[in-house]
Amino acid sequence: MIIKDLITGNFMERPNRFTVLFIMDDKIENAHLRDPGRLKELLIPGISLLLRKAKNTAKRKTKYDVIAVLNEDIWVLINSGFHSDIAAELIETRLVDEFKWYNIEKREYNYGKSRLDFLLSNNNVTMLLEVKGCTLVENGLAKFPDAPTTRGKRHLEELMLAKSEGLNAAVLFLIMREDAIEFTPNWETDPDFSATLIDAYKKDVEVVAYSFKNIYKNDFLNINPFKRINIKL
């Protein structure tokens, strides 16, 4: 997947969950940040950002969207708006072995009390798939979430319900950097989500994690699947 028309700036601060201030051409600008995580290990004053000029700025307070941040010479995608599109591309191009037999039946599928990312099908076999983006990697260990997520826990509960009703179910973690070796739930940050992920795994919800290599050149970010990551539960 390629994200085009990018510009660079330097991070200053994050005054609230959805806004960052950055410096570009000696001017202070603001941008929308579409990521619910804390990102404390990534958003350090002075660090380089990739941004894109927003469309329809008349109806919003920010003129730019944050796309990625540079961390230890690795561009890390921190815009959750792309996660579903990346997953769709992986499924449609048959790049992920776990889902290569499936077709996308519907995106944003309502099930139970949640809206899950995908309804997949293969003849008479149906799978519900939820996609999560992961940016936190410590010493090669990818951890999710980096902030408590009751919504994420509820998604796992819906996937377990789907299994009990005879459907296939899976959660796909997209680790948006290439330096991950293993994936684990983040027990310290969210023990409830972590325990629910273990429970879901024991009830045959498939848990899959892939890392990505993100290359910035000129004005575009090329996002490529890098490798399948071992799951440590």
C-alpha cells in the first residue's frame, strides 16, 4: 500500500488526544491525530512526522493529518484510518496465509453490540475478522494495547460469541514497524483486554500478527508486509 502526497514536520506537543502541534518551515501548525493510543514512546519533541494536507478543511480545525512518526530510523504508521485498507489489501492479494481462502463479503459488519472490520466468506464458510494496529515494540516484543481499551475487549467478546454460534473468527494485529520478533498482549497496561485475548485464543479465535516495513521516499510512504510474528500468550 502506498500513501502519497506527504510532507514532513517536527513534533512539538500533543495538547489533546486528537491534536498535535508541529513545526514546518519555521511555522507552528496543528494536525489531527487518528490514533487512540498514548504513543509516549513515539511522540517525542523534535521527532520527525509525516503528514498529509487534509481535505475539506472548512469543516475542521486542523489543516493536516498525521500519518507516521520516525522512531530509531523506522517510519511507524500512527494513523489508524489506514488499518482496514491495509488488511483489505492483504486479503484481496492473498498475502496472508490464514485468510487466503476467503473473500471480503462486507466491511464494517454489525455483529452483536459491535461493528467488526470484516465479514469474510469462502463458499459456505463464514469468518468475522477484527483488525488492530500495534505501534509499541520493546526489545523486539510487540505489545497491544498501549492504552486501556474496553472497546477492544468487547470486540474479542463478540468474536468468541461468533465461535459459539458456529462461525470462524480471528483478530489480526498489524504491527506497523519491522523490528518486532514476537507479539504479546500488554498485561501491564490493560490486564482485562489481555485476559480476554487469552480466553478468545483458548476458544479457537485465531490470533494472527504481521509486522510491516515502511519506506519513505520523496513524498510517499510504501507500506509492505514484512513477516509473520510469533504469538506469545
